[in-house]
Amino acid sequence: MVLWVEATKDIGDTRRLRRMAVSFVGSVSSLYTTSVLIKDLMGIGNLENACKTYWPALLLIGVVIALVVNRERTLFVDTVADTGIQVETKVGNLFSINASSFVIPTNTFFRTKVDNNYIRYESVQGQFQRKVYGGSTRRLDAAIRKSLKEQGRVGVPASDRIGEVLRYPVGTVAKVDYDGKHYYFLAMNDVNKDGKPTGQSYDNVKKALESLEHAILTFGHCDTLAMPLIGTGHAAIKDASCERVAMEIVDEFVDCREQLARKVVVCVSPRDYVDGRINFKRLAKYIEYRCEFFRG
């Protein structure tokens, strides 16, 4: 689906149509010219005859080539001037990224129960728990509790439909290490007793990013960090549009006085891209601008 959208996005744009037309004519001409050349040089006319006989297939191949060559880019990377920090944005699954550290948005209860009320199967946390822990949460819960305890974090007693639980402030980070990789569980939203987000505010995004910065500088790692567009999914923060959050993430890493990562990858989910929730070209231009005109 993403490949199809890449190929057909902005298909009505006049300049892109012209480029596609040139690519189409060029590819068809090249294929046919090659078949003639093979016949003249080698005396093999099978390919030329096939082009003449199956000309609709030749035209279809030309269309496919034109679409592929002129498809919209879904990966962009640039380097911040004078710092060497790479900033990348790409469309894809977070866990397909070759990174050492990942950000996992979660709730202030740090609940890990996967169902449609607490953690959705298709959410970043749901995917993480299936991929890394095979759906078992006992070891994950223990790792989260250990991280919070080591930081001296004290939660406020609360309860939900599962039972007694501790609530932590928005922005609390628990670091879980597994198989040589690092996962920063980042509390984005309070939830009610049924696991539904409450008190959603864009300030949560800002608090979360500031807390993530502090966590990385305090007990984290300066490596390749991949993170999703926090606050734009199940957290349901009204003003947290995909583009706004993506730019906020870029600003946080570019403007930090200390180096937070060698490379930060802002991951756009395929669904957000396909549904048109983000203008990828505009985001790429923003990254290019911020990297070139780094304020220092």
C-alpha cells in the first residue's frame, strides 16, 4: 500500500505529470531501441518481435517504470551543521529501523496489559511487547519497576479495573535493556480506571520530550535513536498533529546543547502516511532547513 501511495501521490501535479510522461516515453523507447540493437548486432529478432506483438505489455512496463522512477521519497536524512548529528525521517515500522535505542510511548500507570482498552495490539507498545517479549509481560513489568526504583521515582497509589497500581507524572521515563538494545518507556498520558486517556494536552508532548532529553543525558546512550510520533495515536492529543510533533522532535534534538544521539530517526507510521496525515516533502524541507541553519 505504501509503495502504491509513493507512486501515485500528487499524481495531478502538472510538473510531476510531465516528468512521468518523459520517463514513460524514454523507458518505452529505450526498451524498443534495445530490442532493435540486439537484432542488428546479434541477429536475434525475438525481442523486437515480442515488443511489436505484445505492445500493450510494453506500454504497461513503461507506465510501471515511470511510476517507480517518479515516486515520492519516503526517506530523508541530513546532518546538522557543525555537530555531526544525523536527523532522518522515514515511513515504515519503528522496529524495522536499524537502531540501538527506541522510544516506546506508554501510560502513567506503566500498564502493559494488551487489549483494546489498555494497550492496543497495533500500537507501538503492543508491537514491542509481541516482538521483544513474545506477549509475556511479567519480565517487562519487573524491568520497568527496576528502572523506576533505581531512579528513585515514587508513584502515587491509585487503582484501575486490573487492581492496585502506582501513577507516575507525565514524562516519566523507564529504561528497559534487552538483547543489547535500549527501550525508553515514556509516559505520555494519564488514563482512567478503564485505560482510556484523560487530560490530554499538547503540553504532554513537550514535557515528554524534555524528560526524554534529561533521561538520555542522565542514564541513556548516545547512539542511533528511533522514535515514533508521540501523542498522535492512542494518546489522542487534539493538537498533536503528525507534522507538529515531528518538527517538535527535530527541534528537541537539534537545539539541545549536548548531543543526545549520533542519529535520531523520526518514524512515520505507514498508516499516517497513507491516510495523508503528514506532508512528507514539507517535513523533509524542514529538517533540511534546521540542519543547515543550526543556531548552536
